[in-house]
Amino acid sequence: MKLFKITSSSIFFFAFFGLFLAPKGLSAQSRLSTNELSINAFRNPSIGLEYRYHSVSVHAGYYITNLEPDITTKFLKAGLTAWFLPLGQKENPSSFYAGASYLRGLNREYKDQNALGLEAGFRWMIWEGLNFRIGAIALVAKGHDVKINPTPGLSYSFFFNSKNQ
């Protein structure tokens, strides 16, 4: 007997709550910089660019994942991320994130198909702008089972107007 069935309505509710309602209360005293531009070199959120203003960022790029062992599935990916609960004493602290993305399949069983990606995780600021992300993504697409995968990432960020305004 299933206690909880994953439906598109429940996914939309949790995405809306995670992106727009929960972080507002959690980042009221945020120490995040005003502007950040990240060059994302590996997988999370995608191989591409990301721009953050206060606690919300937009990203776009090329996303690869292994939905099955030794089989790489490729997507174009664009979306929004909310940042909250900054940790540490650094000027640009580590923090948690939650995001929602549109994905367009480029190969295999997702070729030319639309998908929704919902992800959450933690970004660790290693040194200066170098940062590592670890999280998980739920990939939702019509005609496919929901896939949950880990999403590691490596990025370098440039900060502008670091003092909160």
C-alpha cells in the first residue's frame, strides 16, 4: 500500500513552497552578497552561467546526468534557485538552496522532451569564489517515472557589492 503518491500537483506545491515561501522567512537576516556571477564547471546546476541577486538566482546551461549506470543523458537546463540559511563567518558564506528548472532532453529516451527538475542541497564556499555543491534533483517528465539523482557541482563565483544593501 502506498502512503503517498507523487503527482504533478504535489510536486508543484512543494516546489512553490520551497522556492518562494520557506526561504523568505529563513533569509530575513541574510548575509548573502547583493550580486554574484558564477561560472559553473560541473553539473550543478548545469555547465553554464548563473546570476544571483540577493537570495534568488537564475541559471542556464548544459546538464548531464546518469539516470542509469554508465548511460549519460544530456539536457539543456534553465531555472531559478532560492538561497537561504547562510552559514559561517566568511564574507561570502556557505548556504542551502532549493530550485526549480526547465530541462529539454537532447538524447536517449528524453530526446526532444520537456522535463521539470526540482533540487535542493548545500553550497560550501571552499576558498575565495571557489565553491562545491552537493544536492539531489527530482527529474519529472511526462511518460517517465520520477528519477532522483545526486547533483554534485563545482563553480567559481565573482561577487559584486558584497555588503548588504
